[in-house]
Amino acid sequence: MQSTMMNYPLTLDHILERAGTFFSDVQIVSNMPDKRLHRHTYGDFHQRAKALAEMLIRSGIRPGDRVATLMWNHYAHLEAYFGVPAAGAVLHTLNLRLAPDDLAYIVDHAEDQILIVDDVLLPLLARIEDKVHFKHIWVVPLTGKPVPEPFEDYEGILAQARGDFVYPEKDENDPCGMCYTSGTTGRPKGVVYSHRSTVLHSLASALPDSVGISFNDVAVPVVPMFHANAWGFPYSCTMVGSQLVFPGPHLDAESLLNLYESEKVTLTAGVPTIWMGILQALDANPDRWKLANMRMVVGGSAVPESMIRRFDRFGLNVIQGWGMTETSPLAAISRLKPAQASQSDDERYAYRAMQGLPCPFVDLRITDERDQAQAWDGKAVGEIQVRGPWITGAYYRLDKDAASDKFAADGWLRTGDVAVVDPDGYIKITDRTKDLIKSGGEWISSVELENAIMGHPEVAEAAVIAVAHPKWGERPLAVVVRKAQSELTRKQLSEFLQSKLPKWMCPEGYVFESEIPRTSTGKFNKLALRQGFKDWRWDSE
Ligand code: ADP
């Protein structure tokens, strides 16, 4: 017997048409470089994304060709998110925080044909221009100033569209987008998403016990659209018709808080670095902004429990998600089950500080070095391996042998994240394999130490790295940023930690710095820290 269901392809074209049909009056707001709020609607977006698709095809773009973007989060980037795939092409979002060499490498590796770039980012383009070649460069005039020669004006291009665009036929497995990992280890590696994987990821993200996205939401993706598809928010929000508000280039706490207040935002998403800044602004001025009961999806790095507690005091609900570029990215999210309602506050906070349950259709296991599955008993530690319909099974133009350490023999993705899973299925990440500290044969979790240090009321942030030690092999060194005006000493911090953790886990070394170096995606740059402290001498304290 066969099913009687239609074989209907899951493509982004449907989401674009749906937005134009049912949500044409819903607003899309973008904060422009001069802080003017640009407003248009899903109706405008629908027409303009199709105009872009038409012009891409008329410019010679063929199915599967790559179209790159070098853009902040705003209306035109959303048009590219849908217009490029509608044309049958592949959207390649370039991370504008990458080093010029890496950017040039990625453009060349992906063989990008056309670039759409913000006018305010032309100076960045100038730094790679002699190393890359595009057939066309279309410039979005965000500042309203004329586009300089020899570039083409994106608005002028759209204005040439006849409006007779017909979607090229697609298979749901056709590619629609690609991202490169930020290359903290080795050269960046490309991951190619399909229409099907993106649609399924959007459906799973929108579920109530996942991010829970609705047309009642006003959503601000702070996470850049050049990083892991802004965690799929542009796709999932457009699918359900939520109002979208984009921060443009303004990612400082005050600009974001102003936007949250003026647009009555209910949902936002970004990495912990951003929220650290927001917390400091709120602490300094608790009555300045009147915010709605906003949900804040936080991921990309572990979320300290202290941060979740502090946001609760302002009525802001932190929801932790876990994933990576290779997993589209959402793979797990921390929501409490009904049974947890009867637990103590402390227990519930401990759960919210975990990475949560895997999403539907994400299979997850933790494994030892020989890929043997470990028990879910809340004690056994292992590397997280995953598989599922929006998880990459390979890297773009990297042969299987070169990527063999990234996939288990049976094809599951090795994430490099180390975790325990409790009997209820909640994941708690203890480290990345390369950041663990091995001291006297025992593993110490840098994440656990960082969270404990950041629990101190006078600490703004802290990163812990392994440093070679003559007796123990490695010992943890804590790099700490104190809050303004704090005179916290090493001794006080060390006593505080020893009241929370076993002594052997506590760092011997503390260094106070004014900031912690970041990667292009806003994470602690542990590689740079390890480099900077590689000659650290334990008696230099
Ligand atoms: P890259 O691997 O290039 O840094 P990604 O943005 O894809 O770029 O990062 C994925 C990694 O980020 C994960 O493998 C994990 O180590 C970390 N990560 C993401 N979300 C969380 C989280 N909620 N808690 C802890 N680590 C996280």
C-alpha cells in the first residue's frame, strides 16, 4: 500500500508567498545607520524579494549559483534571504567580522558570483577587493547617499524588475543557503542548507516548547544574519507572520533597549555578550525603559545561571538554545517540563541553565573516545553527537577523509561539545573538547568555572583556559573583568570560589583585564587567550 498524500516540496517559496498573502500589512522595521527607523511591510517585502529574484535571473544567475551578502540585519538582507533562494540560487552570508584573509578565502572557496553589500560596509569590501572577483556588486544605499562608481545601486536594480517573476521549479533538496563555520580551528568550513532542511528547522523552532514563535510576536534577531542564519529567525518569523524588527548596525545596549521599548518587542535572540551589556545598562538605569514581557533566546555560548536570575528580576525570560552552524543551528532548547513546576526555585534555575532537550527530529547521543554511547544518568560525560534532517552530513568541497574526525563511522556529526545528559533527557554542556582542562588526570570544565566566577556580584565576565603546569599537566587560569569601580582581589575571588566548588577545581591563577578577546561571532576567543598566556608562570602570581 502507498500513502495517498501529495508529494509537495518543502520550499522557501511557499513561506514568501504566504507572507505576501496573509501578512501583507505586518510591519518590518529596520534601524538605519543614522538611527532613523525604516518601516515597510511584508507586502513590500514580498514584491521586492521577487523583484530581486527576477533581476538575479536576468543577470545570469543559474540554479545553484552562489550570491553573497555582506550586510547587517535589515529589510534588504531579509529580501536576500528569500529572493536569492526564490531564484534557485544559494544565499551565502559573509561574516563581516572575519579577518580579510578568511573572508577572501571563503568567497573564493564558495565561488560567489554576485555580492550584495551595504554601502556602510564598502570600506570592508575594499580590504578584500584585490583578492576576490564578483560578476556584479550591488550596493544597498542605507545612508541614502548615491552609490559610488563602479558599483551598481541595489534600488536601481530592483526598480528595473518587470514584476513578471515566475518561480523556477525546485526540488525540496535543492540548496538554498550556505554558511561557513567561524574557523576557530583551522580554515572555515562550508555547510550547505537545503530548502527542506530550512523549512523543517523553521517549523521545529516555532513550536511552543521550542522558541515558540507566533504572529502575535514582535521579534528582534540581534544575532547577526551573517551568523548561522540568525538562528533561523528570519525564516521562522516570516513563516508565522510575526512582526520583524532589525537592529541594523546598532548593537549597543542603549540602542537595543530603545528599540525594545519603542516597538513593544516580545521576542529577541543573541549571544551572551550582548546580554551582559544589556544587564549592565538595566542595572545602572532600572526605571529608564518600559519593556514588554520579553523572551530572550540566548545561545552560542553557555548562559550563566546568574544571568538568567538577573534578567528575571526585570521580567525578562531567558531561554537557552544550543546548536552550531552545522545544525542550522537549533538542535536543543531549554524549556521546563510540567513536572518541574513543583521543584524549588534553585532546581528550576539549574535546569534553565542547561542546554535543554533535543528538538523533535534531532537524535542525540553522548559518546566516549571510541564513539561508544554513554548512559544518560547525569554523571557520565561524553561528546555530543547528533543526526537529523537539518544537520549537516558533510562539508562543502571537503572530502570524507579530510572531515573524518568530524563524523562518526555511522555518519553522526561529532559536535566537539562535551556534556552530561540527565535521565529526563536534559543536556548540560560541560565544555568543548578543545577547552577542557586536564589536571592531574581529572577533567575540569572551563564552563563550570566561568559560570561560578560570573556568579560573583562584582564580576562582569570571566573566561577560563588551561595553562601548562609542571606538576598537574594543566591548571585553570581565570581571566576576569571586574565591574566598574570594583576592587575585588584575587584572594576574595578565590575564597568565593572555594565556597562553591571543590578546591582542586578552583583556579590557582587569576588575571584581571579590562576586556576578554572575542571571536568573530562574539564568543570568548580562547585560542587567543591560550596564545597570550602560553608562557604564563605559576609563580608569576
Ligand atoms: P563556531 O563553531 O565556528 O564557533 P558556531 O556558532 O557554529 O561557530 O558555534 C557552535 C558552538 O557554540 C557549539 O559547538 C558550542 O560549543 C557553542 N554553543 C552554542 N550554544 C551553546 C550553549 N547554549 N551553551 C554552550 N555552548 C554553546
